[in-house]
Amino acid sequence: MLGGKSVTEMWFIFRKVMHNLIDLHVPLKELARKKKGSKATIKKMKERDKAWKTYHQYPSGKNFEAYRSIINVVNLLVRKDEDNHRKMMLQSFKGKLKCFCGYMRSLQTVKENVTALKKDNGELTSSDQETVEVVGQYFKDVFSVYS
């Protein structure tokens, strides 16, 4: 099947055979989405979904207001659940400084990325090392050592 073919052709044939075999013999399994939150929150979410279906099927101001009032309650319950989860997490960190620091780092909104800078010739730096060299050269040019 693969004799006398180029590497690219052999790859496409191999890939096609593998996909066919996977489609035939690997069973499909749907992943169950687990709703997070307390029982009251999940119950209200179901109520919200039902209200949305009602509004979508029969659009009216009354149905929208019913949906809107339920969604406000759901948002409040979700926030409370998140606060409770956060409190439980923080309580579990007692005496575990490393775990606490890792959790706080994951909450950071600003990630530490090195920005591309313009070099003297007008090109942008493409690696962190080049950026470091540009910044180092800038400081070397600007500052002087006094004795």
C-alpha cells in the first residue's frame, strides 16, 4: 500500500487509514457536563433555562421580565457559590504557603510577558534574549558610572 510513494503520500494514506479505523472501532462517549453550584443554584438555573425557552417560543414583555428576574437571582446565587468556594479554598491553605501562592498567581489578570522592542535598525525583537540585549544596551548608553 505504501510502496513506491513519497513521504507525503505515505503520511496521507496512513492518516486516512488511522481515521477510518478510529471511526469504526473507537466508541464515542459523550462527556457529561457537571453543573457547578449548590442545589438551589442548579434548581434556579433549570428554572432560568425553562423561562428562556418560554420567552424564545412566545416572545413578549411579560415572558422577558420573568426570564430577567430569574437570571438576576441566578447571577446572585452563582456569586454566592463562588464566594463560598473561594472561602473554602482559602481555609484549606492554612499552613500551605506554596499552594496559596500558586492559587493567587492563577488569579492574576496581568500575565508576565516580555514585550517586543524596536532595535536600532527598526526591526522588532523576536525573542526574549534579543529584548534583554536591547534593554541592556539602552541602559549602558544612558547611564554612566561615577567613581
